[in-house]
Amino acid sequence: MTDTYLDLVNSGFTKKIAKQLKLPRPAVLRRHEEGAPLVPGPVLLVADAAAEAEADLVAQQLLGLDLDVHRHAGDTDRLGAIVLVLTGVREPADLAEPMLAVAAPLKRLAPGGRVLVISRAPGEPGALPAPLAAVRQGVDGMLRSLAKELRAGATGNGIVLADGVGVDAPSVVGATRFLLSGKSAFVDGQLLQVTSDGGAVPADWSRPLDGQVAVVTGAARGIGAAIARTLARDGATLVVVDVPAAGEALASVANEVHGTALQLDVTADDAAAKILAHVAARHGRLDVVVHNAGILRDKLLVNMTPAKWDPVLAVNITAPLRITEELLASGTLGPAPRIIALASTSGIAGNRGQTNYGASKAGVIGMVRAFAPRVASLGGTVNAVAPGFIETDMTASIPFAMREAARRLSSLQQGGQPIDVAETIAFLATPQAGGVNGQVLRVCGQNMVGA
């Protein structure tokens, strides 16, 4: 679906009119392009006073990504990114020096630039001294607020390290690369927790999924088709799944990604068995599972019926639960399996008329958290991606006024594209995300529907 307003205020004569009238002008976001630089300019690296040694390690990793790293703001005209290492802060007062040091450089952040904060987790209640817990949690509020101040398509995100995880761990390097790149265009104001030192840096950053076999449900169109294309681009062999009614579109996607199509209803009792039989016959193993299939049956609860409630729960949460359980018990999964499920901001903040959908998508979040230790014992990870307003055929059916409000209320003042969700899922499927487990990463332009 096309955002006509976004196109008008960024091109030709109507762009001039928009400027003259001082109309809101959402930026055209910097998305991944083959061969394009990772960031649009030099990277400024700033650290708190107690984190200089860790900042040196981060600098080495950034240099290893072929980035131009500066430790002082200097007189660089444009900055492609600002990286803040705040792993050494011990009390709230420690934030002042590093934060104020980047105040002026923020004015030189290039369109589509990135602000990335690396910090440590506040821990479980009572686990840390109060000042330390306070400043670590304070980073969360600071980063989310800063992200709302950025302009011209720039985004701000954070990587939160569990205690014991090094700043040079593979998943920290992988998350840094993802969040600095155009692949994270619609990820904004998010803090991704790295829970362990697991994972591995790929031999080829452009094809991190070489040799991997991936199953994507609901793959005939929209977000599912974008996920299949993106995983295939990154080297995976695809098995795309959808209902028989979508057979023609599914076959087209399978042909495009040079994969195979499997027509089935994910709510069927034998869905997992059919997936396993298909994979075993053609590939012998399964490495990546993406639970993307989902439906809407919106209605206010006072008007809700079983015909609208039951299918939503069946497709969106009961099917992923059953299929995941059977896959884990099958012994068919590869040595470092990746399971990614589609949640939604409606499952976090709620949304009017979506009690059924919100329950199902919040259930997905509960599912990945519950399965995380079990999947970790197999050497793998299970995570969720929670899209906000994404431009699809589904959102095209929303009434015009509600659709425009959903687009403009995010920090980026626009809806996301299916590729934005696909890129995030592709990152979580990679070897370099092996230290990210049981997490939920929003792809919403820093807007939660209903919040």
C-alpha cells in the first residue's frame, strides 16, 4: 500500500508547496541497498568515564565493520551515527557528562543517521544497589526520549547487555551492525537485550544464512512473502507455507525464492507432522521457523462472537504453540535453531476492537518467553517481532482517518513496509543473534497502537 502524502511532500512541485506551508514532512527512510555504506558518514563514539576500556573494544568492532570512527566530535560536517557506551555508569549523576557531550554533535547527524546506546541491564528486583539499578533503568527512558527528538529519518536504539556479556560478544557486534544499518529503518526507540555470549559472527555478512533451511508460514503475500524473499537473499533455502486457497500466490513466491511450497492449514492437528515430513524428504533438517501466519477479526467485545474470537486465537497462538512443541520434540531441528514468531504492538499496548487479536499476540510474547530456556538448551533461540502499523493489504482496509492517524503518530510519522519486519526477522534468524533469546523487538517507528 502506498502512502500518498509521504510521496507528495518529498517530490517535485508539491514538495515546495509543503515547505512553504510548513506542513509535516515525514522523511523517506534509509533502507538497505546492496553496496551502500553501512552508515551515511563517520561514527562518533562517546563513553562514560568508567567505560573507556569497553569503548576501546567497541571501537575495534566498529573499525572491523569498515566504519570511520571518531572519539572526539571535532569539526566533521556530518555524522552517520553516534554510539554511546554507557556500561560503566554507577549512579544517575554519571549520565550527565556523556549525554551532554553528544548534545551539539546531534545537530550534525545526517538524514537517516543512527544513535546507538550500549548499556547494561538493571537486573531483577533487589539484585543491584538502588543507585546502579536507577541509572541503568534511566538509560531506557533517556534513549526512548532521545529517539523522539531525532529528525530526517534518523533513529535511536539501544543494546542492553546482561551482566557477564562482553561488548565484543558476537550478538553485540551483530546487533550493532543491524541497528546502524538501513535494515533497521523502522526500528526506533527500542532496547534489545543480549542475554548471553552465544552466537557467532558469520563468514560472509551478506549471506549469513548460507546452508540454513527455513520454514515461513503465511508466506503467500504481504509480510510473509517479504520474509521469504529476505531469508532467501541472505542464503537460506525456503519452505513457504500457506492455506490451499492461496496456492497460486504461494507457488509464485516459492518459484521466486527457488524454494518449495507446502499448502496446509496451520490449525490442523497434523500441520507440524506435514511440515516435518516435507522438510525431512527434501532437506533432512530444519534450522529456522518463522510463525508469521495470522488473521484479524476485529470487533468490540460487546459485539464479539465465537465465529470471530475462536479463529483468531487458533491461527495466531494455538497453532504456533502446537507446531513449536512438536518441532522441538522431533529431533529434526538443526544444531542452533532459530524460532521467530510474529507478535504485535496490539499485544503490548492493546487496541480498541482487538480483544481477540490482542490476546493472541500477547500470547505469542508469553510463548517465546516460556520456550526460551528449552530452546537455549538445544543451542538455539526463540524471539518475537512486534510490528506496529505496516503498509499491507490488511491495513489498507482500515478507515482513512484511522489509517492516517496510525501513520503520523509514530516518531517517524509514517507506516512501515513489509521489508522492515522481514529484515528484523532475518537478523534474529542469523548466527550473530545467538545471544538474543526470549526477547520481543518492536518494528513500529516508535509508536504503540493504543498507548
